[in-house]
Amino acid sequence: MAGPGTGKTRTVTHRLAHLVLERDVPAEQCLAITFTRRAAGEMTERLHALIGAQAQRMTVATFHSFGLQVLREHHEELGLGADFGLADAARQQEILTAITGDERNARKAKAQLSPVRRGGEADLDTEAMLAAYLAVLREQNLVDFDDLVVLAVQLLTDHPGIAGQYRRRYRWITVDEYQDVDELQYRLLRLIAPAGANLTAIVDPDQAIYSFRGADVGFFLRFERDYPSAPVLALTRNYRSGAHILDGAIRAITPSTLVADRRLQPASGRQAHRITAHQDDDERAEAAFVARTIDQLLGGASFHSLDSGRVLGDGPGGIGFNDIAVLYRADSQSHAILDELTRCGLPVQKRSHDRLSARPGVDLLVRELLHVADRTGPVTEQLRMAAKTVADTVPEDPRPDVHTAVELLGRWRSAAERTYSGSAGRCCSVPRSTRSTHAPRRFPC
């Protein structure tokens, strides 16, 4: 039972290292399963640092990569060729488009089929579509992402002898983020780790986040019944946050927590500013509050802030723009905040993971650029021509997006040119003599 910031990954990797180095457990008998490739990669790196070359003999995998391993080793029993491939999203879309007749229905079908594959109910039409889809995949010697777990469960269920082989191969199994397993992953785990197996599950039911994918925190509640001899150890010391954050977090989750007597204790005794809760009527008012709070922290970002009475006093002091971060839950919330910060003259940089082509207005510009006749002219001029054409043909509402996209593409092009000219990774420091309390101290080139 591990709360947030309590050193779960460190605990897991050190336990595995202890088994190998101190308890003479063969590394090849250890299987560690986590939910993302990134987490698996981090775990592998830490194990290499702890036990060296022996880490190469351990299996550290996601549920899906472990399923792929099972399929590769027993493809014949599943009727797959030795060189079967994994259908990517584009290939799946192509197959479903051929079955349904158009791309829109194909996308809708894909959204319906995946939950059914993971144990959901389906009507006759959906079942028929699924059968047709799987038939095409198998004809082309392909599996999809869901197949990696579905077929692994099917194989180990239909062939108890093969399931026994994996039980004998992996005598020490560790599963991270156990609260996020879904029904198929749970069944796969039970097939290779029945009652009495050396299974370690790291879990925090209050951090369950994948219910939209079929994950069910109820499997955590079944763990003690499935594995009655398993001792329960609690990690309650938090190494990430101060007491004020932990106290606020405990108050927030206590009404719905699944952990009796939920506790989190800070590793350090340092205190910081109190948490302030603020409620607004809409996202615009909320964004205005964020901008006003930043202005007050800075002691006034401009003379207007002081002259207008928006800011009184100098603020706590020693705080600059680059000391402040605004966090939000969903990307849709960012637009109001960015607009308000920009309107107030506060420099802001969005740390975004969305694709450039997905930004508003960019797709319209790119499509128009494909039709620009003079492709040998300056790129800036081509952008200007494309922007004018698009702005003249679209409704009034998306026109601001077009102009924003022009600026965005211009910045992106400039950054790309600097990268290709050899300045990637450098950073320009503001000369100390020109720094102000409010100025960002470093600018990416």
C-alpha cells in the first residue's frame, strides 16, 4: 500500500535487487510488470545500476509487451505465422473503413470494439463487425494492440501446460500500479500467479486513473481474498511534498478513500505557504484570478498594475516570471488562461504535448501552403500569402486562430533553423547587469 511520493519505484527495484544479490534468486525467474513503456524503461535503468549485467536476464515489461512475448513464443498454437505483425492505428482504420464503408463509421466502430475485446457486452451487429475485423487481421497475419492481452489469456486458458511453463519460469512476479488493472490483465496475472505464488503488488487505489479503459479498482479489493497469505505493508512517508500539501491532499481524498486510516507523513519538516481554495463562476473569471494572483506575487508586472490599484505593495519579493507555473487538468482549460495572461502582458510559454498540426488554424494554413504557386520564394512570404487566402475564405470566428497559427509556424520554423544550424540545446543567459526582479533569467534559444 504505497501513497504518492513514497518511493514506490525505489522500493520495487531495491527489493528485486535484494532477491537477486542477497537471496540467490536467479534473475531470469523475476518478472516485473508495469503499465507504461516509460515506467518499464526507468525500472530497467535502475536495476542495471543496482545489479549490473544480471538485470538483462530479468523480464521487465508492460502487460502488452509481456503478452507479445507470449504470442511470439507460442504463435503456432494461435494459428499465427512466426513473422506476424502488429497492426498500427492507420492499418486498423483502413481495415475498418473497408468493412463499414467510410472513415467516420470506422472510427466509431474502433471505439466500440476495444471495450468489447476487454470483456464488455456487445449486440449482434457489433459482434458481426468484430468477427469480420478479426478475420481480415488474421488473413494478413496481423494482431492488434488488444490482441496482445486477449490472445495471451486465450492461449494460457486453453493450454494449462503452457501456463504451467510460465509459472515455473517466473517464480517471483511484481506488478506496479495494481489499482489500474482491467479484467483481462487480471485474468492474465491469475493464470501465471495463482494463489500461493510469490506475487508482489504495489497499489494505491486512490490513484486509479484508467477506469475509462476498463480498469477496475475492485480487483485491488479482491487481492487479499485471492492471496490470503500476503502480508500488507504500508509506505506512508512522502519524499515529494511539504506538510501543507499532504494535509490538503488527505482532506481532499478522505471522503472517498478506499484505504482505511489513510496517512501521509512528510519526510522533511519544512513548511511553506498555505493552500488557498478559490471558486469562480466560469473559466474566464478563473483565468482572471490566476493572472491577478501572479501580478500580486510579482509585486506588479507593469506600472499599470500599480497605478490601477490592481497590486498593492511589493509582493513577497524575490519572485520572477520563471518561478511561476500554472497547472491545469485538461488541455481545454489552457485557452482561457493563456488568453488572459497574454492580455495582461504576462509572458507565458505553454508546455504542450499536442501535435503542431492539431493546433487551431495550423491545418488550414498547411493545406493552403500546398497550393501556393511560388514555392521557391521566402517561407515568410508564403505564410503571409496563405494566411491572407485562408482569412478571406473562412468565417469570422476562426480568423484569430489563423493569425495565431502564422505566428506559431514562424516561431517553429525559426527554432528548426537554429537547430539545424547547430545551436540546438544551447541557452542564452540574460546579462546579470540587465536582469530585473521580474525578468525571466534564462531564455531558450
